[in-house]
Amino acid sequence: MKRATINTNSVGLVYKRGELKNVLTAGNHWLGFNETIEVYDMSKTFIASVELDVLLLNKDFENLVTVIEVKDTEIVLVYQNSNFKQVLTAGKYAFWKGLNKYSFLTADLNKYEITAHIDKNTLEKSQLQAHIRAFKVETYETGLMIVDGVFERVLEPGSYIFWKNSTAIQVLKTDLRQLTMEIVGQEILTKDKAQLRINFSVQYKVTDAKKALLENKEFDKQMYVTIQLSLREFIGKMTFDELMENKEKISESIMTIAAAKVRLLGVELLNCGVKDIVLPGDIRDIMNQVLVAEKRAQANLITRREETASTRSLLNTAKLMEENAMLYKLKEMEYVEKIAEKINNISLSGSGQIVDQLKQIFVK
């Protein structure tokens, strides 16, 4: 025989040849021949070394524990002293009575909706991550919830958590903000067979998420093709010269042609416009030559206009001086003054008649 001491808040299970014979509580005890003992701390989770159903055949042991059975379609949340402790999956579990106060919350996994009152912070615990699926819809988004391939409801911005089970749940989301689409490098022939490359920009907004996501597959790609075809349709009806003269009408026409079509995609066109028109090299050279010729013609026209105005002014001045001798003399003195401004020194050589010759210059 040997002696065994069981401390307070501990339990001893006495086995003989693998069979539970006795349950010992706090105190000193003697063990018989071929008997062994396992001591358990009642403040810790009970983990049996033998089958739990066998232990429960002993009434003393059964009175010391709370037994929890979890079905295949359930999980049980264990709270110890009102604090979340662990998650129990399918199986049978035993918890010591007395020292700790345990409470248990059963969740039915047959339903994907979380109907039990479980705190959100608890649902975010790592122990529960394997049993839940979470979706988040941002402030600028809207979501469509699809359950087993069938549309269920519209999800407003927020976080959504569901139980993980055999039910397939999908959340389709779309951005509700104003978006921009770039349609670049579109090579299009005009009515007179001139080849252009056009870069076009479109601003749009999703107005009907159900139409955009459920009734149309990849609505943005469909909108791209719609704008592309509308652009080709409009430009293909105009000659190159008409297009160059009416570039600002392109955006108005595309809005008219495409607005109703993209509305069927659940989208509203807000604005559009041509970013740039790129001409092929030979067309660009011709256009540059035309531009240079036009500017030269304008320059020549301006020069001739100024020459004509200058000649007309000279003619009018000549007529006035012909009619007025005093004006003629003033004009003559003005030119003499201008000439004198250019002269630094005057050297005179000749006979005594120089003064008379000067008088003839300045006196009529």
C-alpha cells in the first residue's frame, strides 16, 4: 500500500488494471495493491486519459463534472467566469464543477445567419476564425448577397459575419463613386479615308448595382465597347476637314448616342471628351505645310495692307504740301533738321560765294 495526498481544489482518479475504481477529493488516502492514481487540478480544463463515457459510469465522477455534448452541426462557446474561454466542436466534454463558473452558448451551424447573441469582439477571436466567414462593404460601395446562387439582398456599407457551413455565400461589390475610363489609341477612318488615332476619356457612375452586377457580365467592359463603337460611328460619318472644324461636337454626339445604351448597364454617363487626336506622319506634314502657307498668306496680306496705308498717307501729305507752301517749307525744314542730327562736323571749301550759296538753300 502507498499513501496519496490530494490538495484542495484537486481530484484524484484511482484506477486498477485500467478501470476507474474510486474518486478521491482533498485529503490523505491509501492506495491498494495494483492501484494507480491520476490527480487533476479543478481550475484547469479536464482532459481524460480514457474514454469519457467510461468515466461517467462512476457516479462520484459524474457528480463532479458538467457534461456538454456537441452535435456535428453545432459549436459551443464556453465562457469561464463570464469571459470567453474556448470553442467546442462535435464531441462530448466534461468541466469541473465548483471552482469556476462555466456557461455555454450553443450555435446552430445549419443556419448561416448568426442568431445567437454573441459579442462582435468574441466573433473576431482567433478560435472562431475557422467557423465564420466575414465580408466588408466600404462606405463608397454597395454589395449584393448571393446565397446558393440566388440573389438574397442588398448589403449597405458595414461588416457582415456569417457561420461557415455548406451554404455558399458570395458578396458582389461595386464602387459608387465617380469613375473614369480611358479609351486610348483608337485608330479610326474618317468619311474621306483619313486615318486618325483618338484618345477619349469618359466619366461615369454606377446608379443601379443590380443591373450592373446581376443582369450584365463585366459591365465596365461592355461600356468600353459601347463608347468605342459610338466613337467610330460618329467619326466615320465626317470628313477630315469637318472633324477638325467641329471637334467640340464629338463629346456631345457620343453622350447622345451612348447614354441610353449604357443606362441599360446600370451606369450613368456624366461627362466625356476628346483628350487628343493624333495624325499619321504624312497627314501631319501636309497639315503643317497648309498651316505654314496660311500664315505666310496672312503675313503677306498684313504687309500689303500696311504698305497701302503708308502710301495713302504719303499721297495725302503730298497733296497738302502742294496746296500750302508754308507746310511744304516746314516739311523741308523738318528733313533738314533730321539730316543735321546726323552731322557732327561741316567743312567748307570754296570761294567767297559760299555764304550766298547757303542763303539760296534756306531762302526761297
